[in-house]
Amino acid sequence: MSMVTITADSFVVDVEILAEAFALDPATVRARMAAGEITSRCETGIDEDSGRFRLTFYHGRWALRLTLDAQGRILSRSTFLPGASQRRRV
């Protein structure tokens, strides 16, 4: 099973990805998303990045960024403090 599924108008990300990145259990991730405490942003690649997507999830001080290809395969993944210059890969 792919960990990210691309639909006609959205992305479905396996809750385990977010749980691991934010050190939460899956039920807590779902509850915090429903409460608006975990938010997301989607960007579509253009020019040399055409066919790629960048999904960024925010929780507390931390962010998780996933770069995907057109089939939803994760090309890169990183967690970071927004605004900080150093990122850490997971």
C-alpha cells in the first residue's frame, strides 16, 4: 500500500507518517487534525519540478515536509522548525 494516495482533488497521507514525525500515536494525530491543531499546505511543482508535489504539515513548533512524485511516492521527507536554517531528515 502506498503511504500517500493522490485523488482527483486531494492527498491521503498514511497517519503513521505523521505519527512518527510528530512523536504521537495515530489516534492523537487524527484528533489533533480534527481540532485544527495539525494543519497542512500543498504546493504543486512547476518548470523543472513539474509532476512533483510538496506537502507540509505543521504541529506545534515542528513541520514535516514530504516531496512526492506524480504517483504519490515519497521522494524526500524532512522534519524541521519553520524559520530555522537547519533541517533534519527522517
